[in-house]
Amino acid sequence: MKISYYPGCTLKTKAANLEMAAVASLAALGVEVEEIDRWNCCGAVFSLTADDLIHQVGPVRNLVRAKEQGAEKLVTLCSMCYNTLARANRIMQTDTVKRDTINRFMDEEIDYLGEVEVVHLLTFLEQEIGWERISEMVKVPLEGLRVSPYYGCTLQRPADVGIEPFGSFQLMTRLLESLGATVMPFAAADKCCGSYQILNGQDGAQSTAATILKSAAETGIEALATSCPLCEFNLGKQQGKLLANGLIDSAVPTYYFTQLLAIALGVAPESCRFDLNNGASVDLLKNKNCLVAA
């Protein structure tokens, strides 16, 4: 099986651990990843101004690239990339006036009419592989790991592009359960991590992240799994500062769901780039005897 794939900018730099673990996991599952040619930044954040169509050109151009390669589906990993691409795609599918304007902006590109389906990897895993099949291929069960899915803002909102209904976390829950982990409910699973406010208001963003992490720790959750590089930055990479500032009392390791999938499938830890996670993440997996290649 081969899939067309859009990586996005951050997955080539600070979130290489999200992409490398995903590609290695898919290879273990018998899926070949074909990155679309000449992709560009999706824009990172979907423009909320109704007539700001120039900011839809970036994401739509990526969909044009997928169409040029004959793809019916375009798989992506990053929550924000998925949200931006899927919402731009909805415009091209449902609004003929805006679609015509955007296509005229891209006068050197082929016309795009919304033919490509944007699919998040979690949805792909459920629909094309299946939880039972993944469970059968697990070589290093994540037994004893108490983990919770953290969806943040952009996987379920808005409803017309969400990977599942608001308040439902079944896709990542079923994946983690198929890997042998103990999945625990988490009241803050869909709360904003602080997003880009970390750039201009660190105190507020750190307070938001601290509230989420404290909620997890008080619930008895050992780790959080996410698919958003910004969430991982605010909740994971900022934990050292949160601890130093006394905003949280204990570390709560964070992982990309692709890293946990890769480890359970017996992929070499080096392919997961745990050096880009916070140190507590590696320590927890070692303590659970999970950080081994089968």
C-alpha cells in the first residue's frame, strides 16, 4: 500500500520525532509513504477572515500537488496542518465563488475543485489498517504505561473537519489500547495548550500549560500523547521551565502518538528521535521496559 503524504515545515526540523517515527511505523505496517513534490508551508493557522482568500492559496497549492500526483487522499500528521488543509479543502469543495477566485490566483496551476480528501494519520490507521491488525503486530506491548490522549484545539474543531466529534477521543484511545497501554480519561484532553501565546505572553501560556499538566498528574496519568508540535512544545519542551518556576510539582512525559506506535511495533528507538523529547519521556519508557527494539 502506498499513501500520498504532506509533512509540513515543523516535521522537518523541531518535530522530526513526529515524522520519523510515523514513517518507520508505517513501513513496519507495510505502508509506503510518498511525500508530495514541491510542497510548501500550509500557513500553520487557518485564516478566520472570510474574505482573506490569499491565505488559502498556500494550503490549496499543496492539494494541487497531490492532485497532480493522482492522489485521492492526502495523509498528514500534524494537527494544525491537518486542520488548515482540511478547512481550505472545504472551501474548495463547497464555495464556488471563493474556489474560482483562488484558482484564478493560482493562474499557473491546474484548477483544483476539492477532489483530494485530507486524512489525518489516526483516521488512516483506523480505516486502512485497523486496530486489530495493529495489535497483532505489536512486538513490545506498552504494558503498565498509564497514558492519556491529548487532542488540543484543532483535531476536533470545527465539527465539519474534526477527525471525530467534539469530546470524543476514540481514535487515539483505540490506538493506544491496541499497543497495550492503559488509557486513562483526562478532563483537559481538548483544552488549548496556550498555542502561539507562548511567543508574546509566556506567563499566560505557561500558566495554561501548567493547569493541563497538573490535571494530568492529579489524575494519575503518567504520560500524554499528542499529534501537535505546538502542543508538544508548550506541554513537553517547556516542562523544565514550569518545574523551575514552581508551576508544576512533577514531570508528565509527553510523546507523539507516532513514537508510541513505533516503539510498540519494535522499531529501533533511534528512529523515534527521543532526543527531541523532554528527558523524562525517555526515563519513563526505560522504567517500563518499553525502550527496546524487538
